[in-house]
Amino acid sequence: MGAQIRVYRQKIASTTSMQKIFKAMELIAASRIGKARVRVTASLPYSNAITRAVSAVASQSEVDHPLTTEPAQIRRAAVLVMTSDRGLAGSYSASVLKQAEHLIELLHEDGKDVTTYLVGRKAQAYFDFRGRDYAKVWTGGTDSPEFETARELREALLQDFATDFEEGGVDEIHVVFTQFKSMVVQEPTVIRLLPLEVVEEEVESSSDLLPLYEFEPEPEDVLDALLPRYIESRIFAALLQAAASELAARQRAMKSAGDNASDLIKKYTRLRNNARQAEITQELSEIVAGADALNAS
């Protein structure tokens, strides 16, 4: 009986230690989520401004640009998957990978080859474990992305988009990431990045009109300068959304883990007390039995 009590004491001590770790990670995630949300909000004005500029140029000029022209036949698609570097974030990475698998399956059903590009160690581990190929991977800082990462992604994707199919190039590019809607809701999302589909995420009013531009020297030159920046801004916005979603998911997961640890501590404490009571009851019974035996003799 004493050994059983020691086991429960050890379980209580280890669970209490884990609970402290969970609480610390929850507080760290909570302290960083505010900064991540500010970065998401701060990125919107530039993203919306360049989106309006690209929309105006594309709609006000009849330019046959490679990045805005739908190819006659799409034979290979690129899929950029954004996950986290670390775990302890609930089903955050698993949800993104599930969405990516669904997209890849749909592309294969359409007879398209798929080339994958990965962001985050979780995606890398997922593909490595299954022995599946991927073109390139970016790791480090998924919960605090840098603009340089978005620039590297843009360069790699545009290079492959400009390459012919026979040389390993792609005809369209999709991005799978987690959109941050609120602290409670983060939704895995798929967007088609190229060929260009100009979408403005936030509009002040439905009556807003696109500005009129005069192009100097030519609309083609303007698009050549704007489109890479536009692609870069959309990738960076997706990285920021994914980072905020990761931190929110980690905070929620650590809070749930801490609550579960509290429930376990209560359970082990009750079992320890029951074992102690049983031990005391047994000792009293032995004392009474001994006393009765002495009186009888």
C-alpha cells in the first residue's frame, strides 16, 4: 500500500511540473500573439494599395502579360504549403497538411503533375516520413516570419513559373496556409497565386472606384515592376496570417493541456488519499485484531 502511495506522489509531482511548462508556454504564446496580430494589421495598407494598383493596370490596359494570362493547358502545378517549425500547437499543422493533400488529390484528378514547396519543419517531416519528393523547403521562424523569406519564396516560385514545362517548370501556383480570423477561429485556406487572380481582401466601401493611371512609359513595364512586388506581398501576408494562427493555436493547446493536467492532479490526489485511507484502515484493523487476541489469551 505504501508503494502505491509513492507512485501517486511521483505522478502528482511530474504532472505538476508539466503543468508549469504548459502554463509558461501559454503565457509566451499569449505575449507574442499581440505582436503577430499587429503585424497582420500593419501589412494590410501596403497589400491593399498594391492590389488596387495592379487591379487598375490590369483592367485599364489590354496587356498580355505572362503572369496574368491563363495558359491554354495546365500540365504541372506548384503547391506551397505553410506549416509550423514546432509542435505543441494542437492540430494546426495537421489541418494545413490535410488541406494540402486534398488539393494535391484534386490536381492529380485533373491530370496535373504537382511540385511541392514547403515552409516549416512539420511539413518537411511529413513528406520525409512518407518518402515523397518536394522541390525546396524553408525552415526557421515560422512564428515570426521575415520579409526576406517572402522574397526568397517569390524568386523561387516565379523562376519555376517562367520555366518551360519540358524543363521542369510549372503552369500555376497555389498556396496553402492558415487564415487568422480570430483568437478562436483559424481556417486552412487555399489561394491560387498564379496566373494572377487580383483579389483585394479589404475594401472600405463598395462604391470605391479604382484610380485612373497614366502609364509611363508602357503598361507592360509597369506590370513588370508591380507584379513581382504584388506576389511578394501576398506571400508575406500569408506568412503573417500563418504565424498569428500558429501562436493562437499554441496558446489554446497549452491552455487545454494545462487544464487537463489540473484534472489529472485532482484525480491522482484523490487516488492517493484513498490509498492512504485504506492503509490507515488496515493498520487500525490489525491493531484491534491484535488487542482482541491479547484479551482472549
